[in-house]
Amino acid sequence: MIATDATKEGTEAPGGAGFPPFKTESFPSQIFWLVVTMTFLFVVLWRFAGPRIKGTLSERRGLIQKEIETAQESRRRAEAATVAYETPLFEARERARAINNQYREKAAEDVKKAEAEADANAERVTAEAEARLARIRSEAKTHIAGAAKDAAIEIVERLTGERVSDADATAAVSAAQEA
């Protein structure tokens, strides 16, 4: 039974058992050590860690500021390079546009001249053709009148057996044309 007494003693809860921070008897000592610990941490942070953190932050701010200035300078140079690049392109486009307009105007003038020449040629050729047609009509009328005169002479000669004079046949054909 000795073994049972030993097991009982090990498993029995002591009289003042519980979570030590919740014991009201130890509050003053807990508060004292809390103040000492916090004061120690504050002094360590204030004297050692604080200046290091401040130095690191200052160094990073300086580095960031330097990088921002470098980026702004690079941006200014890039904008200047863009302007230097685009200005000749713009001028070249404007020159090309001006040359294009000149050639367009010249082509329009050439077209107008060609149209005027073509119209003049067409009018001249038309006038020549009309003159030729008038001449051909006149010749055709003359030939028709001659053929009609000859036909009238032959018709009268076949029908009546008498020969009609050229002057009488011409007068008869002229009278028939006017009527």
C-alpha cells in the first residue's frame, strides 16, 4: 500500500493551486516586475534600437529621395529626347504634306491644261469633221442632183423617146428639191 499512498500524494492538488498570474496575493510583485521589465525594454529601445531604427529610416528616406530625383532627371531627359525625336518627324511630315499639296496642285493644273487642250482638240476636230460633212453633203447633193438629172433625162427619153436638154432636166430636179 505504500505505492498507493505515493500515487495519492502525487495526484493530490496542493491547497494553493491555480494559475499564478490570477493569484491576488502576487499582484504587487507582478506589477513591480512588469514596471521594471517595461522600463528596461524602454531604455534598451530608446538608447540602442531607436537610434538604429532612426538611422535606417533616414538612410532609406535619403535613398528614396535620391532615387526619385534620379527618376525625375531620367524622365526629363526622356521627354527631351522624345521632343528631339518627334520634332524632326513633325517637320518632315509637314514638308511631305507641303510637297504633296504642291504636286497635287500641279497635277490639278496639268489635268486642267490637258482637259483644255483635249477640249480644244475635240472642238477643232469636231469643226473639221463638220466642215468635211458639210462638204461631203454638198458634194453628195451635187452628185445626187447630177444623178437625178441624168435619171430624169433617161426616164423621159425611154418614156417619150425624146431627149430632154441638160438645162431643162436641171431645172426640173431643182424644182423637185425645193418642193
